[in-house]
Amino acid sequence: MTVKAYSYMRFSSAAQREGDSLRRQLKAAHDWAAERPDIELDTTARDLGVSAFKGEHRVKGALAAFLARVQDGKIERGSYFLVESFDRLSRENETVAINLLTSITLAGIKVVTLTDGHVYDDKSDGMEIIRAVLVMSRAHEENKARGKKLAAAWADKKKRARETGEVLTRRGPAWTEFNDTTRKFDLNTERANIIRRIFQEATEGMGGTAIAARLNADLEPPFVDGSDGWHPGYILTILKSPTVCGYYQPTLTTKRPGERMERLGDGDPIPDYYPRIISDELFLRVQDIIHTRNKRGGGRGRRGKAFPNLILGLGRCEVCNGTLVLGNAPNSATARFYRCYQSSRNHRCENKTRYKSSVIEATLEYFLISARADNQEPTSAKVELTAHLDRQADLKRKIDVLLDQLESGSGAVAERLRQRELEMVAIESAIADLKRDERSVANINRADAMMDAVQWMRTMKDLEGDDLYRARAKANALLNDVFDWIIPTGKGLFVGQGEKFRYAEPDLTTFPMYLEPGQPITGAALAEIMGDLPDESDVMGEPLKADAA
């Protein structure tokens, strides 16, 4: 059975992305594996631009995913976990860091520090653990000292900015330009006029989507070079930013592992730090408009209070292959629909179709149940593999007992031991064959995800509040494990992985798949929708290849 080594690579800052850190860590892992050709190297675990000082990598990202697989028993005992040095694994305090190390080693996985080639496992003695603690402690103290030094420097800069008007950094809003002579910010006149237009249209009742669509239709260049047009989120950021009134708000950042970074105001805003474009009166009027719109039900964030977008990360437009976004159906407080994000802002797509979210969810559930029922092979493969693993463990126990009895010199024991060892060879060969068949393993995992997704989709119907959010978020994660993309059409759903796809169709006599603005589809329109499906559908820009399986 092939032993695997999982390398973990991490660096903290964007500057390191441009440097040599990743190449150096990757080379160290490959050099180690090259000296051990019987070990299979996996280099996919990478947290790039993630700090280890506050433990963010432990709760999300590549390390968190690896630790979850360790906890679930999906990383086999005897495997290796490679890190360049312990500061790649953790820069937290000693207690947390050593618990992280032992959570891996006690699962039977060997941790290797590539800089010195040292191996830590569940048999490491006290001196080796102390050595690891000292290395981790030094990394933590270095980070803590560096953080205090940076905090003191920024506090001094903020003080000078309040007292003398000194600019803290050359970086300013996109509608300003730093003047090296005056050491102040100058206004970009063309962009300032766009800011004024955005605020004027906001006072006329337009939301971020409408304003972005008008700017794109007028071919107004976005502020960020290379940006794909104007986006509603960026419009809302501008409308909420006091920098348009010339204010700079110093901030302090706070963050706990697993939580989003939060910026807190550090004292009062500094006036006249940037050139003013919008009056305080107009800015406050727009804030009132945004607040009123939010109270009516919008502006709750991409995932909302109940994770409404069940196909987040999967939904694609049938015309342009762009992202689908979720919105409220016309004249309804509860109905929701998906539409093409590109089309909603008048950019590169003319697909104005609205797809009912309730029908998409019902069709997905039906498809998952049908697909699982149609293919029992993954389930039988899993049962077979589990039985072999149980038998392997039983044989190991019996062989250990026979080895102890062999000391008595009994010939009968020796013969029984030989039979058990032959049986063990056969079992290990069968296990290796099953695991070597990547398609079988992938099918097992995919079938499990399908089954779990159906369970969560059924469970969430009876939940509310935080429980509903967690259930829908879990169902979304499982759907992302099963599919690469989901494309609704007027007739049904295309769900697929890569170029392979399956087609699922709802009960259109009960649920029309999409809404036309202003009225539901009935009669002749429904009959047209229920027409024959073409053999090939050019839903991705070119004909897709049907899954022959």
C-alpha cells in the first residue's frame, strides 16, 4: 500500500507572493520526496497570504481542511505531513501550537520539518516536544514584538495626521491622486464627476444595480484598471464612504480565528484629509435612502440571514456562462429568482430570464435522489472497501497474538501464522486495488455527498433562524462537492462536472421554470416551454459532451 506525504505551504503577505517563498517551500517538499520514491507526494495544501499568528488557517483554508480529514480518519495512519519549519504550521502561543502538533501526531501521522529533516510522531519523547515548543515560542514572540512595533508606528502617524494634517500613506480613494510636491491628494476631475452622478442617481431612487447598469450602458470606464465593468457592490461602497466628503477615518482592526476581520473607528474622522466632492447634507440624505431600502428587505448581504442562495458558487447563465445572482421576484415579498449578474448590469449579456429559486431547489433534490437510486455501484464499492478494512484490522490483531504464542515454539502456531499472513497479503492487495481505482473512490465520495445533500435539503424545510442558515450552508457546501456548475434553462437544469453533464427536468405543469417580468407563464407559453429538448444544447458557448456513464 502506497504511503502518502502531504506538504503544507503557507506565507502571510502579498509581498511574499511575488517573492521566493512558495518556490522554496515547494522545492523542499519535492527534494524530500525524491529521496523516498516509494512515498507519493501531495502538494495541494496551500494557504497563500494567510497569517498563522492568530490561527486563521486553523479554522478555514487548506490547513483547516486537512485537520478535518485527520479528525474524520480520512488521512491514513503512517502518512507524512511536511512543513518547511514549525512557523509555517503555527505562530500562535505555545499551548495552542503544541496542541495543533499533537492533534496530528496522535492520529498516527508523522510531521516532518524540512529545514532539518526532523520527524515528530506519537512516539516522540519529551525532549523532542520541548524542542518543538521552543521553536514555536520563538516564532510567536517574534510576531508579537513585530506587531507591537507596527502598532506604535501607526499610532504616531495618526497623531501627526490629526495635529498637522500630515498624510499617513500615498494610497487614497480611486478618484484622488497623490501629489509628490505638496504631499497632499489632488482630485481627478473626470472621476469626481462620476461620483457626483452616482450620488445624484441614488437620490432619484436608483439602487446599486441600476446605477451600475447605467454606467456600463454609457461605457463609463471603471475606476480600477482591468475591471470587468461597474458592479453594484462597488457602487454601494462609494455611496457609504465618507471619503467623498473629504473625511479620513483612522481604524483599528480586530479579528478572531474563523471570523471576518472587523475595522473599528479609532477616534473621530479627520476632516479635509481628502478633497471634498459631496456635501455632508447630500451624503446623509443618501444614507437615509439606503437605510430605508434595507428596512424593506434588501441589503442583507450575499448570504442573507437564511443563506437564500443554495447554489452559491455553482449557478451559471445559459447564455454567457456568467454567475447567477439571487433577487426578489416582482410584486412578491417571499418569492425569489436567479438572473444573470452580467445582464443585470448591462454588461456582455442580454439574458433577461428570471429562474424561480423554489423550482431549482425542488429539481435539484429530485435529481439527487434519482441519480443515487440509478447508481448503486458506489455504495457497494464502499461496503466492500469497509469490509476489507475491518478484516485487515482483525487479521492484524490475530497475527499479533500468534506472534506472542510463537515464542513457545509450537509448530501448529507457526502454520496458523503463515495462513494468516497469506490472508493478510490477499486482503491488502484487494484494498490497494480498490483505492487505486480513483474513479471508484471518487464515486463513493460523490454518492456520499449526494446522500448528505438530500438529507440537509429535507431537514432545512422544518428549520428557522441560525439552524436554517447552518443547514442551507451545509447543503450548499455538499452541492459544491458534487457539481462544478448548475445551468438553469427554460426547460430544466443542466448539472455537471467539467465537460460532463446530466439533465434534470421539473414538473413544468405545476412549476414553470422561469418568470417573465409582470406575469407567470401559462397556456401557450407553457406549451412552448415544454417542447422537445435539442440533442445538444450550446449552454457553455460550445456544444457539451453528454455523460456516457
